[in-house]
Amino acid sequence: MTQIGVFLPIGGKGWLISTTSPATRPSFDFNKAIAQRAEHFGLDFALSMIKFRGYNGPSRYWNEALESFTMMSGIAAVTQRINLFASCAMLTLPPAITARMAVTMDSIAPGRVGVNMVTGWQPKEYSQMGLELTPEHFSRRYDYAGEYVQVMQELWATGRSDFKGDFFQMDDCVLEPLPTNNRIPIVGAGQSEAGMDFVAKYGDYNFVGSGGDLNNTTASRDTVARVNAAAQRHGRDTGAFLLLMIIADRTEKLAFDKWELYKQGTDIEALQWQASQAGQDKVAKDGSTAAALVRAIDNPQPTGMLKLIGSYEQVAAMLDEIASVPGLKGIMLTFDDFIIGMEQFGQYIQPLMKTRNGAARKASFAA
């Protein structure tokens, strides 16, 4: 059974860069409600991003945002089965601190915790704090990330690290207690060749997208194949998880009416900000996240991710088709309206999916 999870709306406006989309305001109670309903409906995981600055523009996209680890720790305490991924902005925290934060979260939810590694792409997000995304950062960020993860994994496995690298030098660094099974899953969202190689070498799952396609159930095949090829090169079983948005309703027309409304409010100024920030990565290759964000302004729309729009029956059938993509291990859902969307998925869409028939209650990473 393909795993399914939810990308929690930890940032304002969720994932729609539009003035006419639902006025999503992030709060702990809001995200808690979504995570608990996801668990109720048997979803497998929930992940939250980390973001320190939103975009310019009238939609105020991501201007309000919570911190990932503290929020997910709170959610860990009020859930029982669902797996939880917190995001780490690596430039803001030493690896030994992140390792200890993850162990603390694991003590709240044993065996249900993972860490999403974030290298950073928006320069202003970091320069406001005195941290620079330099040309060297963009060219060597995955070398940095590799060392970062190695330090954490040594600490989780043995409680000690004497790692010596180009970026980190540990001096009998210690960590106790150890996490469940002496490990914590690592995930990333690497779409460039270097990013995929990093996640394949050190991670358990790679969250990928397939561009701004609409109802294209085969759009992810090439990307998933690249994830699997990278995993094979390193002799690992790193799995591809596809990110997409569901906009559903009782009828196809009602669903598309919502999408047309959101398109009318597309925030061009915010998309221009996104492109200008992403464009500062001068070494970005085609296929990378930065390159995709730059290109988004060429075809302005509220979201650049794959969208499944239609009736409950249509969306269920499309999700089943996506689940059959060779090598795909999971799907991460976003919604135009998260409270309504989660209820629609749990009550009306998931029961129609052959690949989720009788969706099992959550087994933890420790199982």
C-alpha cells in the first residue's frame, strides 16, 4: 500500500500564492487539528517545512510561519500513531543540537520521528539573520549537508562523534539517551542531480515534485525513476514521495470553479520575488528546485506543484494511477483548504481508492 501523508500548512496561505485562496493562518491548534484528522483517517505521516521569511506581495504568502521542531514536538504529544517529520534549516543549527532536538522529540513519540534536511535557497531569508547564502554555499551545500547528517547519524547510532570534515570537527561529542533503534529517518527534497545523490546516500525518503501539471498522473515517472537510479548507485532503498495538491468537490465543475477563482488572484509580485531570490543561485542546473522557481513566473499560477482537480471519484482514480508509478513509495498531500480538504479526502476520496482500501492504522518507524 502506497504511503500517504500531509504537508502541514505551517506558513500563511498554505501552498497557494493567491489573494483569492483561503486565508490560511498558521497556528498550533490549526496544524494539530489537521494532523489529528490525518491520523484518524489512517494517513502515514505529516511533515512541516521551515521558513523564516515570506514573499513580497499582497497575498502575504508565508509572511506568517511557525517553527517546525517546536510545533511538531507539540503534535507528537497529541498523536499516537502517525509518523512526524520536522524540518531543519542546517545553516541555523549545529548538527549536534539538531540531533539532540530529534532525540527529545523521539522521547515524546518513540519511533515516530524523522528529520527533513533543508539547505536553503532564498538568500534574504538568511541574510536578515546575518547568514549569507554565498556562491560557495550554492556550489557545496550538499557536501555540507552530507557532513551534517553523518555527525547526527554517528551520535544517534553510538552516542559519540569524533567526525572530522571540511565543515565540522567533533571533539568527543556525546549524546544520550539514544533514539529508538539507534536511528532517526532522514528525508530531503533534492531534485537536482547533486540533491538526489545526497538524499540517496544518506536519506530514507526523497520528496519530489513534477512541475505545475494539471491532472497529469504520469508526470512524475521520470523524476521517480531518477530517485530510484540514485538509490541504486549507492546500494540503498531510498524511496520517492511525490508532492501534489488536491482541489476536490462533489462535481468536477465545482472543483474547477475553485481553481479558476484562485487563478484570478495569482500574486504576480510574490512570484517575481520568488524568481529573483531563486535566481541568485548561479550554479542551479535544469531540474533543480531553484531553476523551477525561476521559471514559475513564465506561467504565473497560484502553485507550481502537480494539481489533481475534480470530483471525489475522479481524484481517487487519479491518485490510484499515481500510486502505480513504478518505484513510487508515497504521496504527500496539500489542499487548497486544509480542514475541508482533509475531511473530503478521508470521508469521500480515500474510501474510493483501490490502493488505500482499508487503509491500515499507523505503524511507527520502530515497528
